[in-house]
Amino acid sequence: MKLTFVTGNTHKFREAERILKEYNVIIGRKDVNCEEIRSESCEEIALTCLRLLRRKVNKPFFVEDSGLFINALNGFPGTLSSWVFKKIGNGGILELLREKQSRDAYFLSAIAAWDGGREKVLTGKVDGHISLELRGKGFGYDPIFIPAGSDKTFGEDEKVKFLCSHRRNSLRKLAEWIGR
Amino acid sequence: MKLTFVTGNTHKFREAERILKEYNVIIGRKDVNCEEIRSESCEEIALTCLRLLRRKVNKPFFVEDSGLFINALNGFPGTLSSWVFKKIGNGGILELLREKQSRDAYFLSAIAAWDGGREKVLTGKVDGHISLELRGKGFGYDPIFIPAGSDKTFGEDEKVKFLCSHRRNSLRKLAEWIGR
């Protein structure tokens, strides 16, 4: 089945294309923006977006919503990660954690998919913590997120990100659901 | 004319009731939540909310959206001020400004009103800066906002807040529009 990934984010599309290919799922891209709702849940945002787009997209497709959730900041920046990043950047997150005891955080990815008949929400999560300073390059919060079991940020070790990211997890579940 | 203030916020309602009374405008309250859109503009949020509620509220009414905009943080927390406050509080804002040169900020209030025939957007603004530490009590960001010309935060001097706040400005314009 050919699936369409509806996303305005080129970076996300390339990552998904590369991962899903391993599972023999070929995807195309449609660049339609979804009027995002306000919610604390990536799953709810993705599903609402899927339902809004069902009218516009007449073939099997999926959308994805993700965020970084920091425990000591009550889940901030969470579902508004992308907006917060544009405003205060990684420097702002490091300032906010300067005097916090815990630096625990997780990335969450929620995919909402429609296969032409049914809809499904699939999530992926990666636990970890926020580094003490910016390390490496990469996209968004990658240079400050260290996944559990590693001593490098996603920005320092792209391979680790590619192999264990929240998005890989949700995409793997998507491939399994599509191939069921 | 009796006006209804549609708001889920008791604090805002009491403040508006007290101020509008000076202008001989009596208000009632309706506690209906508006599904907020994502926007960088308080005016757009208020107007969209007004239009969504027009179906539910069958009498002259208004809604209000406000935010604190900090220059050195690209307008953060802006239209998401209330959400950001719940997550990181005033302590978080002070951390984010720790090493910034400028502490300039402003509060903006946007009212969207419907008088039974026409709709109108009215705004009020108060310039100022963010204090170096928490001072005084009060609601939300009041203890860290010092209006231009004063050396006290809104939290230290409730009277100053009552006399020169962004919300007083937008409410005064509302009273003028209603009484035109």
C-alpha cells in the first residue's frame, strides 16, 4: 500500500521515508497544514488533525505530532515544543533547568493514520534526560536530549537517534499496522 | 445596555465588572469555554472566539484575550501566557531573562465585542519591564511586571494595576464603543 505522509516539515518527511523503507512501506508527501488544536496530548492533536484532513485527502495517509516533555517543568514544552523552540531555543530550556534537581525528560511521537477504511493512533516514546549544555548539532532539541543508556545527545550521535528515536517507534508500529 | 462577559476566569470577570461600573456599564457573566485557536495575535484569538460563540450566545456580549509579551524572548509567553504560567511560573520567566540585556515587556488585552448588530475589536496595552525578582502578590505575572514610570510591580501596588492596566484600557474603549 502506498501511504501519504501529510506534513509541512521536510525534515520529518525524510526521516520517516528512510525508516519506513526498511519495513517496505513507501510513502509520498502532501504538504497541507493542519489547523492545530490546543491540547496537552500529542495523540489528541494528531487524531483531530487526521479527522480534519479526511475531507481533503482521499487516500490512505497519516499525520504525526510530537513533543519533548520535561518532568521538572510539568511537561513543558510538550505539545507546544516547536513554538517554544522558536521563542526561547535550547538556551532557554537550559536556563529553566539550571537549578532543578531532575533533568528527566522524554520525547513522544503520536501518529494518526487512516488506511482507507479504519483509523488508528500509534505512539512511540524515548526516555532520557536534558544535558547540562548544548552538545552536537541536529534538529530542534536534539543537541540537549540524551536518551537513557547513552552518554551522547541526539545531536552528537545521529545514528543513536536514527535507531532509538520516539519517531522510529511510532513509525515501526505504523508499518506493523499497515502490514497486518 | 446590559452586556455579558463570556469568560471562564472569575478574576477577570470581577476586574471587568469593577472597571466598567465606573462607566455605567453593567455586566453579567456567562461561563462558556471557547476552543482557543493557535495564533500569535490576541486580537485574532478574541475575534475567532467571538464568532464561534455567536451561535451559543444570543445577546450582546464580549470576550477577552490577553498576554505578556517579552521582547528579549521574541514575544514569549505571548498568547500562551496562561499555559506557560502553569508550566514554569514567574520563576521560569526570571530564569529565562537572567542573562538578557533587555527586560522590556508589555501586557496586551484584546476585547472582541458584539452589540447585537455589529462586532468590534478593542485593544489596550501597557508597556513596562520585568523585575529582577518576585515582588508582591497578585495574579499571574503581576509580581514580576513593572509598568513604565513606576518602580513597583503590579503585585506590589494593586492600585497602579487597577488604574493603568492593559485591561482597563481595552475596557474603557469598550465602554466608549457601547455608549457611542
